[in-house]
Amino acid sequence: MPTPRSLGLPDGVRACLFDLDGVLTRTATVHMAAWKRTFDEFLRDRDPGAGEFTQEDYNRYVDGKPRADGVRDFLASRGITLPEGAAGDPADAATVQGVSGRKNVLVLAELEEHGVEVYEGSIRYLRAAREAGLATAVVTASANGGQVISAGGFADLVDTRVDGVVALRDGLPGKPAPDTFLAAARALGVAPENAVVFEDALAGVAAGRAGGFGFVVGVDRVGHADGLREAGADVVVTDLEELLEQP
């Protein structure tokens, strides 16, 4: 039977808290493409001199955050401030909620057309964590977390989920604040120091460190290992399966 040590984790770990996009599923590339199309079209109409949305912009301003926070933070980096608007604003509205809605329309269309691709090594790791008797949670800013988990075929391996819907319902600030991870630990009945955070986003790693969690694993899918370490990751891997190879 696997143990925390065989999973590359410290003794005393009782729970694993996994980000979704970029850690367990390949939907991070879908999100990047949807954000790029959304922002590039917006900037062409609003301020052609502001340039294009890049991978670095995604990593720094958007990845791991609630959609509206990503809109505000990226546009602020270009000196643009929009009115907040309201939930349900049309996707072409020049509001934070309108831009956010446009991005979600594009993501849902992509998922509908192509489905959800999982990282098989990370799913093997998730299964090994369950076999080791560890509680598991998915913590994601996505409001589509439940659909993605079901489509990915691993709902039976997840004990609880804190996603964008739960965060909105409970008034939880998004990453880099640690509140969503802390809520998942509470739901599992585990103290933060006995839980591990698995994150590919700089904001998510920072949230894990800010929450006082016992161990933070950075997952480098886009070549920003140094940034993950600087944000507070104890170890950085390119896939969770690498941890199973640790002595």
C-alpha cells in the first residue's frame, strides 16, 4: 500500500488538495487560448497600442484566479479600468463581467467540441493518494469544476470540491488568498499543516504558502519552475507522477 513517503510527501500528511486545470487536466491550454482570443479582440477595439495577451500575461495576471479578478488584473497591467457591470452582462459589454462572460463562452465551446483531456500520470498519482488513505480535494477557481471532473472520469477519486461556484456562494476570495484551500481542508477535517497543495499557477502556489500548508508542490507545465519556487513551492515537478519515483 502506498504511504505519504512513497508519494514523495512528508510524514504526517493526511490530505491532498489539487488544483484542477494544469495539474489534473490539460484544460489550462484551453483557458490560455480562450483568454488570448478574448483579450486580443478587446485590445484591438479598445487600445490597439496595448499589444497582445501573452503566455507571461497568463501566468502573471490570470492563471488560477477567478475570471473577474483575471480581467481586472490583466487590464490594469495595460492601464485600463472597466466598470464592474453585473452578472449576466452580454459577452460584448465593455464591463468586467462582460469580458469575463466572453471568455467563459469560448471555454465552454472548446470543452463541448473537444472534451476534457487528463494528465494520466497525475491521475495515477491521485489514485495512489487515495490508496494511501489520504483525503482528496479539488480546489479550482473555475465555475465549471464539477463538469470538468465528471468529464475527466475521476469524480470517484475526489472527496470534496471547492470551485468558483462554492467560492461565490460562501464569499471566499480567490487565489492568491488561501481561503479556498483552507475551506477544502476544513471540509476534509484536516489542519492545514497536515495537508499538501498541488498547483501549477503562481497565484495558487502563493495561496498554499500563505495558508500555512505543510507542503506545497509546484507543477511546471509552461516553463516557469523558478517562478513557482519564488512563489513558495517546496518542490517543483513537471508531472505529479515524478513524485512516485522519489526514494
